[in-house]
Amino acid sequence: MNSLSFLCHSTMKPTCRILNSFRNSAFFGFTSAKFQNGLAKNGNSSKFCLNFEHNRQYHTYPSRILGFGNVLDVTQKAFAVPNLSFGQSGVISRSFSSRGVSLIASLSSKARCFSTSVETRVNENNFERIYVQGGINVKPLVVERIDKDENVVGEEQSRIEVADENVKNPEGLDEAKVVSPGGEYSDIENEAWKLLRDSVVTYCGSPVGTVAANDPSDKQPLNYDQVFIRDFVPSALAFLLKGEGEIVRNFLLHTLQLQSWEKTVDCYSPGQGLMPASFKVRTVPLDENKFEEVLDPDFGESAIGRVAPVDSGLWWIILLRAYGKITGDCALQERVDVQTGLKMILNLCLTDGFDMFPSLLVTDGSCMIDRRMGIHGHPLEIQALFYSALRCSREMLAVNDGSKNLVRAINNRLSALSFHIREYYWVDMKKMNEIYRYKTEEYSTEATNKFNIYPDQIPLWLMDWVPEEGGFFIGNLQPAHMDFRFFTLGNLWSIVSSLGTPKQNQAILNLIEAKWDDLVGHMPLKICYPALEYEEWRIITGSDPKNTPWSYHNGGSWPTLLWQFTLACIKMGRTELAEKAVALAEKRLRADRWPEYYDTRTGKFIGKQSRLHQTWTIAGFLTTKMMVENPEKAALLFWEEDYELLEICVCALSKSGRKKCSRGAAKSQILI
């Protein structure tokens, strides 16, 4: 038997020392592993290791891993796959003894994760072909306790201690010192941190996310006891800004594992690259006193309405960039699996279709507003997140021969999308007057009313609502249809990502300030304005009893929007607006027990079906407070105008000779 033992610094805690030997196996594809689960105790300490009964010849000349060439020599850091399962199944699992343990690993600063460079160590085409099309079948690895410490290198680099009393919080989160950058936390912040830490979900002893809500009085949590990608973002930012990045790293990698799994509704599977809306850690009993923890994802097949979560992949990309910016750990972005997952999401979003516009076409309920609310088509929220994710990807994607076409597609889409949103979604007094005088039924390449919008669509309330110095991006645009509702999240992310011009971004904040009573009221901020009422509510929502006027998604007030509003205000130098909103929220959130949303036109009442101890309400408040205290950290999370994108035009009209591109004329009017 010719075997090699090496240290694996797993990216998901607990960090284990690996006793590894292979026989004719691929790097990820352990084809015939036989795993055993045993327990041995040695006083108060035990040691974990993974035992693969395989042999593998490792040489200093190129070996074959997953179909592409790689060189592994003695000078390189050993790298290996953590306890992953990329198989076509519904759960990912690890097995262990029923008596929980917590692992605290002390590793040398030289030890790195099994990160590798896409440019130098992988033939990208082969990797993408195998990973994307075929999936990777890997049996779940079994953690085995042993009482002997043999054939494991690097004893001085890795020490594993067992502490049974810390099983619920392996990161020691409850014991963390509660100190803000400016001094001690206030009572409300202390309570918020305690509640946030109580919401942490662990998987095999490692923190992997936070539940959507942790309401002790909730007898039917439905899916509020799951970890949502969308909901975890403010929690992740709170931990990152506090210097606790491990939970975010674990979350990013575990959700990445779930990406390539089989997802089917009525014998039909959506495209590769779709990220789950949420996942739940379930406990499955095995035999005797043993059990197994599994990750059970939901890609929309269990969701109300069976709608795919389009925004999950976009939020994942945004969070991946935020992790690298705040922690400085860019090695995570360079990993082969992360780069591949990133490309899968981008390929899914950039796939050619029948659409004539650069905006993403989605169904109703595919984002934060996950119920029928008349946002099917090209909703602003999706476009703003899409633009943000493209800008993130432009920074993180490794550029080489295999990715240069994708990079070019990203640049082209960014340019086209920014022009499209700025030109056609923007509404202020000047634009409204232009629409009011539109001619219809124009058949010409020179048409002014390109979408055949009928002027009578302009609602009466809008004409008197928009201030002279204000404006906003409308909620949706399709042929013969403009949704003139104000959607807060989409407009805020248009500011954060610089999807809007500097002048447009200031005008959005001017509007919010001028219409403070409508959009903020007693609790920031309205998810949309105005609410659908009467016959409009009945037809568009289908008489949804949860989305009644001025409730939930239909004009409800959502405190989690506060951190995004604060980020936009910091970017535009309007921190006084953010501080005003924070002071308003601070008066009520703790007393009201951190509700999910508020009802009524001014947000006076706690939502009729609102969960209490809603995690993203808590995390959003904490993130807001830390960003106000540390605006330089907040600056890492937004983008300034990219003037290079404005010079890119891919329409090729100048070459065709049919007409001149409208980009130049629009740029002179919009970009200020």
C-alpha cells in the first residue's frame, strides 16, 4: 500500500486533521469509498480524522484531477476537498456520534485553504464541462473518531480540542466581548447581538447561517426556521463588520455545494447554476445513539407558488465580494469551485433568449416580494441586483482564455443595462411631461415612444407626488406597460451600485426626504408605494389575504430595508437622513420585539402576520449602526460611477448605417 498522509485545512469548521489515502480515485469523485464510523475517548480529548480507504500515487510530475492537468510537487501546499457531496440528491450529509463536540483548531498562519488559481492550475474548459454538465457524484464523508494519532503530519500546526459544553456555539459567539468600535454597546445593541447569536444555525458543529426568525411564541414556523440566502445577507454583514468572518465563509461554501444538485418540479429541472432560496439542517437518526445531520435545500419546489428564487444567486455574488472586501481574504474568490459556481450563475443569467431588452425577464414572486404582486416581467429590484452582481463578478472573475468571452459578455451587458434603466425607467417631472405628450402606434426605428406607452397610464396620484427636485426609477417596464409604483429596494440598490447617474441618485434621496411621511412614517421603510387597493388589489394579487392594502409586500414597512437605505445615504453624503431613520427605528424595534414588518399607511401597527424576533430586522439594525459609526467600512460595499462602461457600445448601429446610436445623445442628457 502506497499512501500519503497530509493536513487538510478545511474551509468549513471544524478544521480536521485528515488521514487520507486514495486508490485510483479522482480528486473530487471518491468512487468506491468505504467509510467507517467509530468512537474512541481518551480522557477529555478526542481527535477527529477522515479515513478514506483508497490508495493513490502522488508524483511530482503532472497528475490527472477531474479531467484536467495539475502539478502537485512537494513545495506546494497540500489541498483537499472538505466533507462535500456534489451528488445528484436532495441532501448533503455528514455522520457522527450523537454526543456533540466542538472543535477548536489552532493552525499555523502559513496554512491555507485548498484554494488554487484558475489561471495556472486548471484547464478551464474541461473543468467547466465536467462540473456544469455532469455533476459530481461523491459519497458523503464519514467523520471517524480514533484514539491514535498516527500518519498525520503537521502536529505542530494543528491542535484539536474537544469541549462538549460549547456544542451549541462552536465559535464561542455567546462569549464574544460586546464592544463597538466607538466603545460599549447600548442596551438595545446588546440585546440585538444576543438575539442574532441565538439565531445561528450550526451544521456538524460549525456555524453556517441564521434562521429567518426565532420567535419563541411561533407554534408553526413554516419555513421561517430555515436559512435563507436573501435573509442572511444583513446577518453576514453584521458579523463581517464585527470581525467574525468564519460563519460567512462557511455559508458561502455550503450554499455553493447545494448549487449543482438536482432540483425538479413535476419532472422538470431548471437550469444549472440556480442557487437555493433556503436550506434547513435536519437530523436523521441512524442506529443506536448515532445520528446524521443533513442539509436540505429548497430551490422553490416547496415554496408557495413554486417560484424559483432568481435573486438568490445575485445576493450570493454580492456577499462573496463583500466577504473579500471586508476580510481581505480574496483567496476564497480564487478557488476553483467558487470560480466555477460564479460562472454557472452568470451563464444562467446571461443565456440568450427571445427578449429584446438587456434586463432580466422573471416571473412574479422571484425576489424579496415572493408573492403575487404584479411584478412579473422586468422588475427594478431584479435589475438593480443583477447590475450589482455583474459589477461584483467583473472584479472577482479570473481572466484567462477560458473566461474572456464571459468577461466580454459582462462588460457588454453592464453597458446596455445601465443605459436601458437610466433612459427608460427614470421618472421625474420632466420625464412625466414627455410621457404625457407621447404619440402612440409609432412604427419606425426613429420612434420616440419605443414601448408604445399610452399616456393615460400615468396615475393621477403621481403627478402631484413627485417633487420638482426628485425622481425615481419605476418598478417595471414592458411593452405598453409602465409600473409607476416606487419600489424601495430597487431604487436603493440603483444608488448603491451606481446603476443610476449621480444626479438620479441624489434625486431619489430628495424624493424620500420630501415624501418622508409616505415612505418612512413611523417605521422605515415602505417596501413599495402606494399600495394596491380595491379592485386593483383583487385583480393583481388574486385577493391575497396576506397582501391586503398597506400590509406585508403591499405597502408594508420593512425595518430590514434600513441598512440598505443607510448604505445609500452614506454613499451620497446624506448621513443625516440615515441617522434620522435609525433614531425612528430605535424607538420601537426593541419594544415591539423586532417584528418582520409593520402595517398601515404610516407603519404604525405591527404586521398582522408578522413574525417577531425576525433575524434580518435585528441584523439590519446592527449593520446600520456599525456602518454609521464606520463609514469607511461601508464604502467597501458600494460602487462609484464606472465611466469606462459608458464608452462601451455593442449595438453596432454605426456600422450598419441604418441610424445613429442613441447612446451619445442620451449620455449628454443623463450623465451629470
